[in-house]
Amino acid sequence: MIHCKRAYEAASTEDGVRVLVDRLWPRNCRKDELPIAQWLPEVAPSHELRKAFKAGAVSFEQFKVAYRKELAARPQCWWRLVDVARGGNLTLVYAAKSTVENNAVVLAEWLEDEVEKRAEGSSPVCYLGGEF
């Protein structure tokens, strides 16, 4: 299961593997005090897209479309997160104020889609020796 949580919220045992998915380190968070397993700045939106969204130059819907294009172009940045999510709880840690309009929410949706794609890959039924 994939969760999203602000960097300023307390960690819990239900979080599973916690990964910071922002390009910039969260303000007022000491690196030695933020409980994360890994920081993946390369999975975050580009500086240009992040700045445009923060400035209000693009809507959240436009941001989602553009960020999903960036994710599609860089699978090497996120593919390991799919494996983590398939194996247990994954919490995407972010610093944005909004809990519903941020890059972690878009990334979580993306990763959930990828987990589903991998689950659908079951092999077809084999009817060896059987009558149709």
C-alpha cells in the first residue's frame, strides 16, 4: 500500500519504507532527524515544473499531466519504488502544505497504476491434455 505523508508529521510503524520524494530538502528539518530510508530528488518534478506550479502559472491538473510525462520519460527514477510498494507499505514523504495537491499524490497514483500493471501480468490458462 502506498501512503503520502508530510515531512513534518510524526513517523509511525504503519508507514513501512519512508522515502522523501521532493527535489529540495524540507525547510526546518534536520537531515539527521527526518526518519526516511532514502531521499530520491530525481523522482520529483523538474525545477521548472515545480516553480511554475508553486507560482500558480499552471493548475494542479496541468501539473499532473506534465509531471506524469516526466515520470514516463524517467522510469529508472521510480521503478524500484514499485517493487517496494508490492512488498509492503511505502510512504512518500513530501513538504508541501497541501495534502491533496502535491507531487507525492501524483507519484502515488502513478506507482499504484504501475503496481496494478504488474499484477495483471498473469499467464494464460494452460489446457494441456484437456478437451475444449
